[in-house]
Amino acid sequence: MYDSINCLADFKEKALRLGAERIATVGTAALREARNSYEFVKMVKDKVGLDIEIISPEEEALLTIEGIKAGMEVPGDFVAFDLGGGSTEFIFVVRNDTRLCSIPLGVLKLSDLISSYPPSEILINNTRESVREILSSITSFVTTLKPFNYLIGTGGTVTTLASIDLSLKTYNPAMVHGHRLSFNRINEMVSDLSDLTIEEIAKLNGIERGREDIILPGLISVLEIMHLFSKDELIVSDYGLLEGIIIKEANRVRQG
């Protein structure tokens, strides 16, 4: 908890130093689910002076789609998803209808299933089965909304996959945004990373420090999402929840 509070204090100091006039602090799945979320929110207010707004899954999905739309024009029907640490939000924009849903599919939760590296085939299969079980809750929902043209992914896990595929030594949003990943390529990445130790994964180009133990469950999750939607290609969006929050705050300022 105290590490998170110190991190927020550092972010606030940096934002003010860069001239920020308004700071928005938003909590998602972790704070929605935590038993001590009220205590944490109060400590952040008392020690850092920031008011955390814990948003609902529905609002998280809406803000995500606002961010994605700000970054790219998508012709035709599409489904977007934001794969996070504790949950995944899906936004269906199909036949002039927008529907939202959130499921407890998160890479931090899944990382507990891969207890050793290189992981055994049993650990990989157990992770895959867990992802499929969670995704089964929206199978009937997905069936009613097929077909659609494009599948778009956003969030740190998906952008990291693009960064690995591009072998970027330094993250480049312009190159990541709009990058396309095939089902076969992601399947290859699952196979490649399954042969590596944590230390070897951490040294790969494209891996952000701290993501080395969650990227493999993230890859498996994306692969299973693509399988569920019968899509051979994923479009990566660097725009998402963060940009949606910025748009929301800008609208608040304009409205007085």
C-alpha cells in the first residue's frame, strides 16, 4: 500500500513540475475489489492530497472506447477490449449498437498460475483453461453480435505485445499504435516465451521492467480472446482508458 502511495506522490510532484493545472486520479478493478479500498483512498487523500474516483466497469469501458475513438477511425463494426491486471472490459460496436461488459480476466491474477519458469506444459495448459473458463461467461453474448469486422486491443499488455513484435528497445507509441498482430504470430510468441526463464524474458526488446512475469499469461489471454471471436488479426491501440479520462476531464473544464 505504501509503495502505491509513494508512487502517486511522485506522479503528483512530476505533474505539477510539468505545469499540470488539474490532476485526475482514477481507480479501476483493483480498488473495486479490494476490501480496504476505502482505507487506501482516505490515506491517499490525507497524505498526497489526491481524490481517487473509483469508476464502475461500465464507465471504464466507456472511457476506453472514447480514448480508442480519439486515436483511430475504424470503418465498420468492431469489438475492442482492454486487458488489465484484474479485469477485461469489452466494448461491442456492432450494427449501430454499443454494448459493454466486464469480466474478471486479469493478467496479475493469472500470473499466479505460472509458478515457475520456463513453465511446464501443464502450467501453460492450466492457464489456458482458466482463461477459457472466464471467457465462457460471454460466449452466448459474443455469438449474438457476430459477425463484425475488426478486433482492437488496448492496455499495457497488448501494447507490450506489439513492442516485443517490433523488437523496440525504447517504447515508441507512434509505431505501436495501429500495429497489427496475427493469431499465428501471437501463438509463436507464446511458444517462444514458454522456453525462457524470467530473467531471459526481462532482457527481451520490448519488455517493460516489471512486466516479465505477466506477459506470458497476457499472451495466452489475447490468443484465447482472438479464438473466441474467430479473428486472425488484432489491431493494437496505444489510445485507451488514459486518453478517455483526459477527454472526460477536458469536458468537465469546458462545462465549468
